Amino acid sequence: MSFPDLPSVIASALEEKGYTELTPVQSQVLVPEAAGRDLLVSAQTGSGKTVAFGLAFSSDLLGPDGRVPRDGKPLALVIAPTRELALQVSRELAWLYRNAGAHIATCVGGMDPSKERRNLAGGAQIVVGTPGRLRDHLERGALDLSALRAVVLDEADEMLDMGFREELEEILDATPEGRRSLLFSATLPRPIVNLASRYQRDALRISTVGETRGHGDITYQAITVAPPEVELAVVNLLRFHEAETAILFCATREKVRHLTAILQERGFAVVALSGEHSQSERNQAMQALRDRRARVCVATDVAARGIDLPGVSLVVHVEIPRDAETLQHRSGRTGRAGKKGIAALIVPWPRRRRVEGMLRGAKIEAEWIDPPSAQMIRQQDHTRLMEKLLAPVEIEEDDRALARELLGRRSPEELAAMLVQAHRARQPQPEELTANTPEARENARAQRHRPGFEDTVWFRLDVGRSNGADPKWILPVVCRRGHISKNEIGAIRITPQETFVEIPRAIADKFAAAARRTGESEREAGEESIGIELSDSAPRDMARQNRRMGRDGGPAPVKPRPFRSGGFKPGKGGGPGKPHGAKPGKRFGKPGAKPGKPFSKKPRD
């Protein structure tokens, strides 16, 4: 037996699955010092964490006969941030504990809750679920955690980022005092450490993450493109690599929808994953990727969190990740289980400096290259076709008869040319891209400036992100208040407490006067009104000044005043009013929910 230190039912399951040795994180959770202790584990995405915690709590679940006892209540609970990850964890534990007779219940949003309650009532020994659905079952009395022996938080950092702290604390508070607590996370920021200190005792800290964030089996590439050609570069990347499976990451649902339509029109077999898809649609998309009916997946960060697809050799960051952790989690979809992969960041020329800073801070070394050209793709097609046609194959007699008949009607050269033509007809055509030259970059820089916006000023609105500020309603409000059209508005920058709007200097005085008049009219009518005033500096300059003051130990920058009911009337004084929208520091509802309205009345169009 290859795993003499493991229970026989677990060892046989690993051998049946083709395991010959354990990954580093799987080995470390089995060291003698880890036996029976709480664990705080930091390991790279794709390092085998699911099997690792399945091995870790095997000693807590298995009886002397190597079976999981049926006590009518769950013995192990695994909490994961997303439906896809929970379903994946459930599948992994199913084969790992199949020989032990374990019954596993999966509880995730989008599934039939009544069926989940029946599974829980049926005596499931292992429960896997998402925080929201688990809390719902707990509050309804369907989930009894009184006999729990082990609880696992998988991708704990992501669950906190998604705003699940409240749900996690309620679930953990319902677990018995003596249970084991296993926290698995790709990163260990302070909130994770604080959570561990509250719910773990004498935890053993295990880390298999190296000094760099970069995964050893992932090659990072930063691909510079002209800003209007990001989608064309995606097409050429897919054509150049012809990956068995590729995942393309976008920041928004709208971008996922748009890019999916473009790739479908080009002839790619593509599916989409985003928050707007039902659980049934997501399951169908995942199955299409596993069956090889689709080879490209366009996804948002949250929708693709935790999905594990075989053969993902290419990850493309179509839109730049918001931070190093997002870059790491996205890229971790490839380079799994010892296989090599490529993580490509598509970087518009003006964004290069920002990406360089992100990579430097993440200690990731990326190769800066140009996107594959049409000529490079045609050369790759040539090489791949030659390898495919010259590979040894067994030829049936019927095929030989057809070949002889064709040779009687066409010359060998004509038949070969027709074969090449038929192969190329099935491939999407590569795109011609702008060469990365100083002249091209200068032209791109010039095109970024709209006519009439060479000289601009900034106006400040006393409503920000914490009040639900969104460009979708900020734009019409600014147009109405300032008596201008949307074409006369430049950039909109939203900060936690304020919003900045760019206006051409030539119309700034007219805009300021109109905004003041309309604001006074709204207040006289007893309506809620946003304060709009000229800003002394651009939002970027203010942020830079605030950072500099903090570094130099100078006085703390003045905190922007929140939006107050009725605005501020000159000469009236008085204390601060109550901010509208969410309380400071409080998120709007659950992840994926729409933010609350910033006003009791919807702003007039």
C-alpha cells in the first residue's frame, strides 16, 4: 500500500483515484504535531487543499471499523464561499470517503432547500455548503451542529472579502466547544488571523506558500496592447495557444456578456459564468467545459471562485485585477496538480505602470511581451497541422478505399491543399493588431483626450460610495442640476464619501451657477439635495496629498463630510446630520445584492 500511515479505506480511495504520493499541504496536515489540533493553513490555490482537509479530519470521523458512524447528526462541516466551490468540495469528499460509507449533504444557494433539508434529516455525516444557505438551515432548525467533530473554512480569506463574516460567526458560535477548527486560505491577512484567534485553540500554523506569490507551475505574461484592441488581443491569444481549456476573467457581468458574444460570433466554443446566470445555467456551462463541448470560459471573479476544471492551461486577465490577491486567485485556476500553465495579463499601454507596481508588490516576475501577431498564429497553425497529420494512426480499409478513389480524381497536391483548407476553415481568423511603437503609443495617448476637455476643472458632490453613489444615477443628476448634457461631462471619480465630476473650464461658471440655483430650489421645496461645489484640486492630487501627509507624520487629513439631509445652508451652523444610505463601514446587504437607494426619493431625471 502506498499510504501505510492512513486508514485503509482512505488509502484505497487515493490509490483508486491514481494518487502515488501526497502534495506538500496534504503531507503536512498529517504530521504528528497536527494530530487532533486546530489548523491554520496557508496554501496556494490548486495545491490539493480539499483532499488535505479530508485527510486531516479522517481521524475524527472514522470509527474502529473504518466506517463513518451514523449518529443522525453531522460530524463534519465544510464552509466554502461559492456554489461552484462547495459542489466541487462535495465531489472530492464523495470519492475520498466512498469506502467509508459517508453520506454527504450539499447546501448551496440556487438549489431546492426542501431537498437539502431532507438530506440533512436523513443523517448526513458530512455537510458542505455556502455561508448564507447554511445559516438559513441553522436558523430554521434543519441543521443540528451539536455533534460536530470538525469544521472547515475553505478559502476563508475570500469569504471575509465577500462580506460573510456575520454568517460565519453565527455558524461557528453554534458549534460545540470541543470540535476541531481547520482554516484553509490562500493568504492570511489580519482579518483571517483575528477570526482564527477567536475560534481556534492552540492552532498549528502550516504554510506551503513560498517567498513569492507566484505559483511555480505558472508562467506569468504581461501583454501590452493598444487600448481599443483588448478584445482583439484576446482572440489572438486563444488562437495562438489553442488551450485545452481557457478561462478569461472580466470585472463585470456586462463585460462577460459582451466578450462572450464577440467570441461566439468569431466561432469559439465558449460559455459564460457570472452572477446573472441561474444555478442550472452554471451547471450546464461547467458540464460543457468538462465534456469538451466548450473550451473557453468567460467569467467574473466571484463566479469562477474555486472552480476546478481539468486541463486549464491558459488564464487571461482581460481586465486588470483589482489587487495582488485577486491576481493570485484568478491565476490559480491553471498550473494545478503539477501541470504547467500560463497566466496572461492584457495591459493597455497607459496602464503599464500600474500593473508593474502590482506585480512588484506581489513579488511576481512577469514577462512583458507583445500579443501574438496574425503571422505568428499562422506559423503555429502550420506546426500543429503538420504534427497532427504526420502522427501515426491506424487506418481502416474503408478509409483507404475512399483515399484511392480521391487519388483517382485529384492529384495528391490538390488533395493535401483541400485538407489544409478544410482545417483552416474551422478556425477563427486571427486579428491584425497595432504594433507597439512609440508613434502608436503617442497616438493612443492623444485619442484619450476628448475634444473640448483639454482644460477642465473638478466639482465635488457630497455623496460617495458609502451612500450608494453610482455613475448610473450620478450622471443624470449632474446633467439636471447643472443644465448640461452628458457629452459635457468628463470623468466621474467616486470615493468613499465624495464624488468628483470633471467639467470643461469654458462652461464651469455656467454649470456652478445652475447647480447652486437648482440646489436652493430643491431645499426650499423640502427635497433632499446633493451639495455640488468647485473642488480646489483633482481627486488624484488629493489622494496623493493625503498619502504624503500620512507618511510624513503631518496632521491627519480632514475627513470629507458625509452627505446630509437638506444640504448645508449658508450661515445656519448646527451639528452634523445623519448620513443617508448604509451606516459607515457597513456593507449593503449580501454579496451580489443591489445597494440600497441613497435617497428616500429617487433623483429626478
